[in-house]
Amino acid sequence: MQIVDVWWQAVLKGFVKSEPLSFTLLPILAIIVVCIALTVPRATWRYFGLYVTFVHELGHAFAALMTGRFVHGLKIGLDHSGELVSSGKPGFSAAWSGFWGYPVPALVGTLLIGSTYYGFGSAALSIGALILLVSLIFLRNWVGILVALASAAIAQLLVVFTPTAAIAWVVLTLGLMLLIGGVRDVFKVLGVHVSRRELIESSDAYLLATRSWLPAWFWLLGFILVVGACVVVSTLMLSLMLRG
């Protein structure tokens, strides 16, 4: 119980406004290089990509809940595949849920970057830790459970043990990693439609096209526009935090 109390106090402590993050060019360039090294090469993407897939599937799940759909569970594969099972009325709710997969990692990354710009990095860390704990109820296979448990455990450890002065930097790094991972995933799904069409049935854009009267390119364009907007907004906030 004492451990739980320490964790809960750390979560509550995060809900305060701090000074907005600011930095010089060299530190942010170093962080961007580290984030690229963790998200772009296949060797590192093999592991971090599982977390991006988890965020992707949570995007589907929360979008489904927003429109009153019932979420039965989600699964994650070691090959970075994912599956959300939900039920509800066909039409808008199904399309809304199906769309918010690929854009969500970049969107969450942008929100994390924005939280450091506005001085709410610690609150973002606490909220993220709570969301990851709640998300455990959605998992229905052992890979998904392991990914969720690892993600939730790391989030809780960051909440409890990250020094106050470093929280904004940690949140900024997580945001950049998700943003870059989200961009990588969009290029991946575009590649499926252009040159790896044997995998097209795994594409959200293809699935959306089969369930609506809109073609796959429309949904791909939607992914690109949302993720592109996230990149633009994130770059703007990073430039505003840059000093000197």
C-alpha cells in the first residue's frame, strides 16, 4: 500500500503548471538525432514500433468509444500488426474508429511536445501513465498484454522517479519519438499501396475503402494531412521554444 501511495502522490504532483521549456539549438538537435536512431533503423524500430502500434490501436479504441461503440478488445502482433474488435452501428462510427489509427501516434506526440511548450509536461506524464494503466483492460493476446504492461510500467516509473527538472525533457523526447514513429508508419502504409500490394489487406485505408463509398486514396490523404499538420505544428512549437 505504501508503494501505491507513493505512486499516487507522484501522479497527483504532476498536475501543476511549470515553466515552459526552452532550449538552445545543440540539445534539441541531439535529442532529435537520438529519437531518429530509436525510430528509423529496423533494429530499434523492431521494439519501439510495438509501442507505436499500441498507441495506434488505442487510437482506434478511443475513437470507437467516442461514438458509442463497444470495444471488445485489441490485439498486437510481434510483426507490428494490430487488430481492434468493436461493435456498434455501421457508417460514421465505424469509419471514425477506423481512421484514427495511423494519425494518432503523431497526434499524441504533438500533444506531448505542446505540453512542454505550455508548461504542462508533468501533467502530460501523469495523464499518460493513467491512460496506459486503463488501456490494459482492452488487451486480448499475450503480445499485446506484454507491450501494454511494459509501456505502463515504464510510464509509472517515469512518473515516480523522473527528477522535476528533467520531466519536460523526458516528455519532449517521448513526443518526438512518437511524432517520428507516426511519420514512419504513414510512409509504411503508403509503401503498401504503392509497391507492396500483397499486404494491402492489412492497410486501414484499404479496410476503410471496403466499408465505405470513399476510395483508399481519400483515407491515405487524410492520414497524410493530419500527420503533416502535426509535423508543422510541432516544428513551430519547437522553434518557439528555441532560444539564442
